[in-house]
Amino acid sequence: MTVAQAKKMHDDRHVAITGTISGRADDDHYWLQDSTGRIRIDVDDDDDDGRYLIGKKVRITGEIDRDDGHNEISADRVYILE
């Protein structure tokens, strides 16, 4: 699935998407980028401040969550690919 496809999905739909963490949006949110765009992901980060994720290629599994009128992904799992 691509970021563009995920942005069009309805709330609570399960997704699996691969991309690069391009930066932090705020404390528990990051930006996931692929060739079709970027989407905010919500990561429950129990380790440090999560800076280790920035720049990493990852596979995210989770659910679409409508937040403030925009789709984001509430991550169940983050797999670091490189």
C-alpha cells in the first residue's frame, strides 16, 4: 500500500505500508514518506525520544485514524528495514 492510498482510507482500516521516517511531527508522531507523499504516524515510543527512527526505512502496520480531519496511522508495529 502507498501513502496516497492510505490517505483515502476510512477510519479503523488495517494497513501495512513501507516508507522512510522523514522527521518528527511532535512527541509521539512522525512523518512517513514514500514516493506518493507523506502521512503522520502515531508511535507509542517507550525508548528515549525516538530519534533513532528518523531516516530509517520502515514497514508500519496499524490502523487508519482520523485525527483533526486528517488521516494518520496509529502504528501497532514498526519494523526497521535498513
